Amino acid sequence: MEEKKGGFRLSYLILILVVVLLFCFLFIDTSNPGKRIELSDVDAFIAGTYNDEETGDRNLQMTELYYYDGTGYILVEGSSNAQSFPNNADYYFEYSSSNDINRIIEKIDIAVTEDGKTITYDTQRPSENWFLNFLPTLLIIVFGFVMVWALYRMMANSNRGALSFGKTRAKAYASTKVKFSDIAGADEEKAELEEIVEFLKNPKKFTDLGARIPKGILLVGNPGTGKTLLARAVAGESNVPFISISGSDFVEMFVGVGASRVRDLFEQAKKNKPCIVFIDEIDAVGRQRGAGLGGGNDEREQTLNQLLVEMDGFEPNEGIIVLAATNRSDVLDPALMRPGRFDRQIYVNVPDVKGREGILRIHARNKPLDESVDFKTLARLTTGFTGADIENMLNEAAILAARANRPTIHMKDITEGINKVLMGPQKKSRLVTEKDRKITAYHEAGHAILGKKLEHCDNVQEVSIIPRGMAGGYTMQRPDDDNSFVFYSKLMDDIAMSMGGRIAEELIFGDITTGASSDIQHASKVAHKMVFDWGMSKELGFMSLSSQQEIFVGRDYQMKNDFSEKLAAEADDEVRQILSFNYQRAKKILSDNLDILNEMATLLLERETIYTDEVNRIMEGKKASEVAKAMEKKEKSQKEKERKLREKQAMEKQLNDYKMKVEEGKKLLENGIITAEEYEIIVKDFNDYVKSLEKQPEKVEKPEEQKVETDAEKKPKRVRVNSTKKTEETVEKEDKSSQQTQKPKTQKKTTKKKDEGEDK
């Protein structure tokens, strides 16, 4: 409110300054001294022989002269400045000494005496504008007042800013547009939060059973799973104030500011209770105490201590629910996680296939999708995607469709959006030599063949030799379902499949390249986890050799391994055996299918990108040329379909434009703005376009032709329109019965009108 008052005062001051300036302009001297002449030209004015070459005036005669302060002002005969002279003069001259002006006066006296001319002269100074003399002083006063006022405001704001460090930066919201219906894939999470909303709306329902409202709810999950979105939905569903703040907003460079802001935050919440306080990224302020290397951050710990006290301290805070979100719950302080502070921990998991389908439908509500788009297939292809990933993927698909001038979003746009999110955009402009293209084609064909031949590998969705991100080519696999557990056989097949590129290079070119670096890292990582983490070693057995948790440097930097170096060497040997075994069996599979490897590489060199259908046809023994022709035919069919759809949309748009013109023309005709002939032309254009649609093969809904009513048709007719048809006898009987009940005078007039109607 203070800033509004200050703004009002500033506006009031500006208004006063504007009025003062307008008042000053009323008194500004608008005098005009006239045209400057030389001192020698004054004699010609006295004699009446001066000729002005610029204006063309000749024989100008002086009638009055005023002189003072070295300047003389002349008024000529017949001038329009006679009333305002000497403030407004016709001509002026400058003189340097009294001798000059005395000589001029002597000549004027001679002209008046000898020639009988009427010339007056005076040395009296004309009346001056008193306000102009006072104006500089007034401007200095006003300017000084403005400077003093601005300095006062600046000091007041600086003092208020210095004292506002301890004020919270939380933002209060009355409501948001996000509802629980806008969230999919988190049914259990929504159910937990719906209880909080219900508790706030109807607390008696719970208190009668002795239940208390939870003081804190911690939303834990990977980035992009919708933790903040769920908090917004709570704000949208509940009719209580919602106060939002980030964890980093508590900490400043000044000591004690964080604790002060926490106190101010809860004081604000107490004034608006019942309310919800949402702290996003709480790990910025709630990290475990005493975990700093070389000493802790005392300011951060003070802030955390104050937060602990406010949530559950000596003074209870009834009616205040604290919502917090983090993706690092492992680093939070145990005192913050205990019941009474954060009573509930809701784990927002990555959505499953059903949840992804629901998220896809929500984000696709405002996007035109082609009929080929299948949400179930997309939900299966987007395994591991979070809600943020799906939203970004559909947005990329819409951008790709717009870039290609397509009227709708196709399935290939969405699959390209998936690839763009996972690996980055395609780099078609990168200059790739023919030899590198051939190496990449055989490399990716090796991956694809092993992916199809190995029983437990995921289905191959796409194979491409176009560079994307850091990769020169890629083979994309997506699982058919969301399995929480992975079998030993699947891990072994996954390792073998990742070796297909290196083995294909060795078989075809007799040498190996550096292109398999990421494949080697992936295979080594999986084999290492099988032995060290998952206990899948045949020699070591059921044993874990590494920690499952991510190391928190402030707490775990002094930890050491719990196994000997000998055991570590045996584990390394086991990892090497797993990699060697899978390399040999993958090499045997590719050696037995060299013909398929050559055909798939040939198809990749020609088409650059192939999909599941093309991979399956090559695996069935089809030639690369046959598959390439089928792909071209499919692309032509799709382009023809898009062309027809664009034409149909253009015709529908044109038809709607004609309809709007007819409706607008009808309104203009009723208001008398256009004539009936002009309206008939508009209707004729509409009917002609409707007739032209009948010749179009596309299915466009054709409206009925419009008719222009004549004056005779606009007159009321005596035909009764009803859902039930009546015969003429029934109408006559009704007329007779109505005539009998009426007065004779009225009956006579009715009969006359009837006769006139029959004559017409």
C-alpha cells in the first residue's frame, strides 16, 4: 500500500508542475522586434525612400521611433503593429554611441519642420512583463523542491529496502488454473493430496474421529515428474490462500536473514490460516547439518533451525500445511523428516504406460493430430519419459509439423520428437564422406540384426545413419512394457547387442574403428553392475561390492571399501569373462547372417533411415530394392493424403468465409446500409460456390443454397404451419367457429380482409 500512496503523490506533483508550466506559457513574452537593418538605412526611412527588396515594399515611411539600450525600433506607415509598438516593431537597428542616435533625432526634427512629416520619437522604456522577470526565480524554486522531494523519497526507499532483507519473498496466490483433472499418471499421489484439500474444506469430518491435519507433506521424485504441478493443483482445488517460495530465497549474504525470512513467512501464514505454504527445492535450505568439509555453513543451519521450530516447536501452528518438493531427499536433515514436521512423504514416480497415455492425451488436447497417431503405441515408445519429457516431445512434434507445412501432426513427427528429446536434432548438413557412411551403415545394421535375433532384446524401432547429437548414427530400441525387474538373460542379450557394431566392422572391413566407444562403455557398465551391484557373478555369487546410494561428499568422503583387493580382482575377471562370452556369441550370429547384414546396410545407404516394418522385411529375406520401392510408395501415398487434406481445409475455410459474408450482408440489409441488389450479389456468389463444391471429389459438407425473399414473399401468409398437417375443411371449420364467437363488426372486417386476400 505504501508504494501506491507514493505513486499517487508523485502523480499529484507532476500535475502541479504541468499546471505551473502552462501558467508560465501564458505570460511568456511573444514580442517581435522586426527585421534588422543597418544604421545607414535609417536615413532612407526618415526620407520615406526605403525599399525592402525581400518583401517588395517600396518608399517605406517612418512614423514612430523608440530607442533604448543601444537599439532603435521603427514603425512604418500603415503597419499592423501600431497597437503593440514598441513590443512589436517592423524594423530595428543597433547603435553604439549617443552621437549616432542624436544625429538621427536631428534629421527627424528637420524632416518634421521643413518637410512637414509626422514622425515621433521617444526614449522611454516600454512596460515589461513582470512575470518574465520573476520566472527564473520561480523555476529555481520549483526545481529545488523537486530535488528535495526526490532525495527524500530515495532515502525513504533505501531505508525501507535495508530493513526489508528480513521480509519473506513468498508469493501469495488466491487460486490457480491447474486442477487435478489436468494431471495424469499420478493417481495415488493425487489421492494423498486430495485428502489434504478435503481436510481444509471439511475439517470436522476428520476431527470428529480424532484425526489431526498433517503438518507437512514432502513430494519426492525425479526431475520432471510433476511435483510442482501437483502443488499447483492443490492450490487450484482448495479455496484457501496458497503461499509459494523457493528454498534458495531464504539464504542471503547477510547473517540472520534466512531465519528472519522463515519467521516472517510463518507470520504471514498465521494471518491467512488455514493456508498452504509451498517450499520448492527445499534441499537448498534443508540439507543435513554438520556435513560441510572444513566447517559447516552457520547461516544455512540457523535457517534450518528456525524452519524446524516453526513447523513443530513450542508454539503450535494449527491450520498451516507445509508442502515441499525435492529430488534429493537423501541429503535432507533427519530432524526435518521426522513425523510432526513432514508427516507424509509422497514419492512421485515416473509414470507407467497407462499414466503416459493419459499425459499424452492431456497435452494433445489443443493439437490437431493425424488419424495415424496411436496413443497406446506412443505410450509404449516413451518408456522412462516423465511428464515434462512428454510435453516437450509433443511440442517438438508440433514444431516439426509446422516446419513441414503439414495441417496435422503425424506419427513420424512425434517419433522424431522422441528422438530429438533423447538424442538431439538430426545433423543432415554435416559433411560425411562415402566411406564413413558405409562404415556407419554396417555398424548400425549389426546392432539391428542382433536386436532382432537375440530373444530377450527390446524391439528395434528405428535405424538411421544420419548424425544426431554426438552419434554418427543410431539404432533405437523401445521396450514393449514397463518391467520393474530385469532378468539375467536380458542383460546378457543387451551386452551382446551393443557389440554388434564393432563386430560388423570387423567382419566386413577386416579392421575396427573408434565408432564403438559409447557401445563399449555401455557394455562395460552393465557387466560391472551385474557383478558388483546385482550379485549375478557365477564365481562370487550372492554378494554386493558397491554402495547403492549416491555419495554425499560432506558425509561419505571418509568411507572405504568393505572388500579386499583380491576380491576386487576376482570381480574384475568376472566382468571380463561376461564381456568375452557375449562378444563371441554375437560374432557367431552376425557371421551366420552376412547376407542380411549386406542388404540392410545397402538399404540404409539408400534411404538413410528405416523403421520397424523395413527391418522386419529385411530379416524375412526381402531385397533392399524391394523394400526401398515399398517405402517410396508409402511416402507418395502419405503426401497425396496430406495434399487432399490441405485442399479440404482450404475449401472449408472458403465456405465459412462465404457464410460469414452472407450473415453480415443480411444484417447490413436489415439496417439499411446496403441495397437489396447488393445483398443478392453476395447470395449469388455463395450459391455459385456451393454448386462448385458438388464437382469436388473431397467430402465437404455442402450447405443449402440461400434464397433472397422478395417483398411479396415477406408479407404474412395465411398458411398455418404446424407439425400436424390440417386439411382445408378443418381450416374452414376453425374459421367459421372463430367468426361466430366474434362481434358482427369484427366479423365484417375479417370477411372483407379474407375477400381481399382471395383476390390477391
